[in-house]
Amino acid sequence: MNKKQQKLLNESLAILQALDFPNAQQNERSALTLLALLNLMPPKTWKDAETPIIGIRAILDFCRSIYGKPYAENTRESFRRQTMHQFVAAGLVVENPDNPKRPINSPKWCYQIEPDALRLLRDHFKAKTWKSELAGYLSGRAGLASKYAMVREMHLVPVTITEGTSIQLSAGKHNQLIKDIIEKFAPRFAPGGIVMYVGDTSQKWVYFDETGLAALGVKINMHGKMPDVVIHYPTKNWILLIEAVTSHGPVNPKRREELAQLFTASTAGAVYVTAFPTRADMTRYLTDISWETEVWIAEAPTHLIHFNGERFLGPYE
């Protein structure tokens, strides 16, 4: 790294300190991330700051090709969780300005410097107005972060668990299917059922009735690979273990055995269910679905497909 590059890096670190970021974000990784968000490199100065829409992969490329810092591929989560999350929470950065409804697991997830932050850094850093403008920016930063948090919340998928209780799932096809499982599948095939667990693509343990599962003899290891939805059906004393499939696989024989082991102590009988949005989605995985499991399709919510045959052999009335 040459002197001009080092100078910009040091200035970026000074800005993060001035913006009152915690020590965990006052480091080279976060300083380089800020430079990438502004597309700043010699011979540019802060007055040349830009507003590219950029993802984590592009930030790593910027660090390597512009500043000679070849971060390993396995550091992507460090950039995401230990720098970007805090930048977003502080209102310094906006997520997915081109598409706020983008699913959390989308490879197109991206970031952009927030307009007020851009004006502060581009128009006032190293100028006589810096201290006064910085003070004004900091005084309104909490409100700014709240504003963008509200924007993100507008695109969450609300799901009712029990009367008076609801959770918020992040947007996306997978979580829409989870919503359908709770609101369309459960009332039809487990009426009076009690939701024990719901996973979210951005927060796996978004709803967890630990006490309810313990009453059924189930003690869950937090590192265990839970199904997407767990519902207790008291009338039959069944526990429904449901996988929502939009991109990952169904309850195949291996996954069925994993779930059987995870819920081996359950006093309620385990029922294994794979849920798909459409029949077309199901056909992609048809050969993988385990025998002695059920399949439910959201576009035809009143029907189940039973992968066994012998149990239900006979004419329909």
C-alpha cells in the first residue's frame, strides 16, 4: 500500500471514530469497506466520493485490487456481520436501495451509502464546516437509523402464532411458504395445533416454544438442524415436522433420519411433512422424497400427498 492509499485509509478510520462506531468497527476491514462504499482511491479525494450499489463480493474485490488487501473468501461473513450490520444499524448504509423486498438469502443483496452520510463526508470532511456538520449529523443519526429500520419492517411477512401473538418474517418466497404452512396447512390438517417453532431465513430461531417442547419430552440442542416449522397436534398427539422447500431439498431418507434422531424423545408421534409452493416445485424433488412422509402444496392447500400407499389403499367414497 502506497502513501496515498494509506492516507485515505487513515482518514477513513478517523471518520469511523468521529461517527462514534464501537472499537470492533474501528479497524482496517471497516475502513476499507467505507472506502469501497464511496469508490474512493488515489488520486481521488473525499470530494470525489461516489454512491455505487455494491455487494460483499465486490467489496472484497475492491480491497484486493485497489488496496492490495487480499481478504480470504471465508471473511465474507466478517464483513457482513461485523461491519455491514453495524453500518446499516447506524443509518450510515442502506440495504438493497434498488429492491427493498429482496429476500435475505439473495445473492443480489447489496448496499449503498446513505444520502445524508454521503453529503457529510463529500462536502464537509476536512473542511471548516466539519465539526458543526458532524455534530448535526450525529444528533439525528438515531432517528435516521430508526427510519430505515421502519422501511425494512414494512417488507416483513406477518404471521400469527396464537391469538394475540404474532411474529415478523423477513420477505421472500421461502418465508411466504412458511406463512402459508401456518395459516393454510395447519388449520386444515392440524386444527387446534400449537406452533412450537418457526425458522426464518435471516433468524433461524425466530419463534421457539422451549417450554412446550420440553413438556413433550423434547430438549433441543440449539446447534441441531431444526425443520422450518414444528406444530404439535394435541387431538392426535402428533408432532408435525415440516420442511418448507423453495431452494433446499425435501424430507429425503437422510433428513427423515436426522429429524427422527432430533425428536427421538418426543412423547408425540412424529409426522414428517414437506411443503412446496407449487406442483412444479415438487417435481424437481420428486425422486428424493422419503417414503412414510407427507407432501403439501400451497397452491392446492386442501390436499395432501401421502408417500406410502399401503396405508390408504382402497376406494374413495
